[in-house]
Amino acid sequence: MKLKMQTISGAVIIDSNEVTQFYPDHESGGELTAVEYLTDGGRCTTRVRHSFYQVAEALACAWHVDDASKRNRRG
């Protein structure tokens, strides 16, 4: 599932299936969350204007929806 997240410079679309890890951004004092994900060119890190908990919840919901849709397609 694609998620639209806000960065300092604007919106970014991140595919939840491409996320490799996410963590509170220590350079910002934890106000931003760093999200690492795969792109065609390799790995990319972006800092989003959402709390760690907001990112965790959004990813968990997206992964749950993706899993449910895969199960429904099977049968």
C-alpha cells in the first residue's frame, strides 16, 4: 500500500512493502521519524514530520490491509 507522508520539503509517497526500517530521528530530537526504504537505485532514507508512533500505526495498518487482500485473492 502506498502511504503519503509529509517531509520538511513537502509530501513523499512511500510503498509500505518497500520499508526496511524506521526509527526516531535523533538529529531532530525525535520530532521527525527516519524511514528507510528500497528504491530502484538502492536504499533511501527520508525524515518525515510524523511521530514514530504515527508511522508505526500507519505501517501496521497498511501491512494488515495488504495481508488481508492477499488472503482474499487466494481464495
